[in-house]
Amino acid sequence: MRTTVGFALALLLVVLRAGADDAGPAFDVEANARLLVIAPHPDDETLGAGGLIERVRAKGGTVRVVLITAGDGFLEAVAHETGQPRPLPASFIAYGQHRLREARAALRVIDRDARFEVLGFPDGGLTELLQAHWWRSRPERSRFTGASDPPYDDTALEPDLPYDGDDLRAELERIMHHTRPTIVALPDPLDRHPDHRAAGLFTLLAIADWSAAHPTAPRPQLLAYLVHWPDWPPGWDAHEPQARPDQRLELPPAAAHAGGLQVSLVLTDQEIAAKLAALEKYRTQMAIMAPFLTAFVRRTEPFTVLDFAETGRVADAIERAVTPLPHRHPSPPPRHGPSRR
Ligand SMILES: [Zn+2]
């Protein structure tokens, strides 16, 4: 079954990649937008959509940022910090808590009123939720924290939500329902980092489900942001970290989606400065890869406007592949409890 799911996803990604569009027309956001940013790890929201968050806020809109993981699976960083080659689960959780504090501080720089939440799902394990751990009867266990549900009892949005794909999909759908976003900024499903790719697919799947359940609700604009791609962003391997306000950041042409237009948000000097200041709050990450992070700080912030039909294609491909999986398991328990907010 894993092979089938993998095959379906590979097919889907080929479909998404076919076709290319001209890069870079400028766009702007409407007044009073409701922006939902989905980020796999702390700092992705700022790298991919920091300028967008600022612009929405400046135009009277509201922002909600949801981190899917706390970024607690960074083995090299935790090993370095603790001096232990094989750190204990508690050390990974402490590292995640540290990164969440950094994320909160970073977001305060670009929008002090933004709503900020973390789901606390397994860093480095989101792809497996689409495959081996789709159903609640087979939750995933983080190979770093040892947890099978979010180990951040005080901070996670739903600390008892089990690590399975169906529950993550349902939680994102619930977030869609409560937020009613006019814009969703999501990780590009073509991103080369498996967590980013999976987070993008989960977001599209949740939007498809929400949209099917609310067919008359206005559809949000879908803006995909890219973080990981070979030799990108240009200058990522510079010796010295530097913002480049005199340069545009363009998406790699090979990262074009079928029917997806690549667009750019042109940032003001003030927005660029705030994006850099926000990234500087990520001290743990700046200490390790400042040139990579600052290579995202440029005159433009690029996105691919995804065709809404992609949500349906993603949902079809994933559901066709996953539905037969639990044939020897009891039906999963209902995933929607009473409203918790
Ligand atoms: Zn990331």
C-alpha cells in the first residue's frame, strides 16, 4: 500500500509540474484580507510569507499562522547544543520549545496581532502520515521526541491529537472552517523538502474537503511558497549573511505548476527591514545557516498562485491511494469532537 500511495503522489507531482508560466508579475493584496499561513517548521512562515504577512496587516487584514511542527527534529543542532551525539527525547522537546519561543518573537516583529498556533506534529515525519500512518489506529511515533501526540501540552493547539494523517487533515479543515481565509499561503507541494511537500499536500487536501462541505463559500486565493530547491535561493551559500534589497527573488522556472502563475509581492524598504529583523529572532537557526535564511530577504517575495482545481486533484490522488488501507482495522473513531474553541 505504501508503494501505491507513493506512486499516486509521484504521478500527482508530475501533473503539477507539467507546463510553465512566465515568472514574476507583481501582485498586491486586497484590503481587510484574512490570511492563513501554514508552515511546516518555525521560520518557514517568515522565509516564505513574512512580507505578505506585513502587507496584509498594513492593509487592515488579519493573520493566522499555524506551524505544523515545532522543528524539534534537528538532530545535528540538538547534538551540538547538548554535547550528546544521541540526545534524549527531552532535549529534542526543549529544542522545540526554544524554537517556538523564537517563532513567537519573530511574528511579533512583523505582526504583533497575528494569531499564532502550533500543532506539534512530528518534525521529519510528515510524509509518513500520508502513507503508513494515515489512520488513527496506526499513529506515528516521532523518532526524536518519542511522542505519538504533541509533547507541547501548554502550547499545542490540540495536545491530544494523535499523529496520523486523517487527524491532521481534519484539524487543518477545522482551521479553515474557523478562519474562513481569503488567502492561504502554503508550502509549495513541489518543494524538495519532504515535510514541506507533505504539508503542502495536506493543506490542499484540507481545503478540498472544506470546500466540498461548503460549496457556496468564497474560495480563498492559494499562494504557494518555496523554501527548498537545488541551488536556490541564489546566494544561499554566500560566506556572509546578507539581505539583498536591490535584487528580486525569482522562483526557479522548473518549479512551475501546471496552470499556476508565478507572481511577486514587491516589498517596501520597511517591510524588507522587518522581515530581516524577524529572521534574526531565530537565533538557533541563524547560528547554523544565516546565509541561507538571509538569501530570502530581497525586494520581492515570490509565490505560485495555485489553480483551485489542484485541491481536487490532490484529494483524489491521496484518497484513491489511502482509502483501502485500513481494511483489516475497525473504522476510525469520529474525528470531529464538539467544538473546542
Ligand atoms: Zn521548513
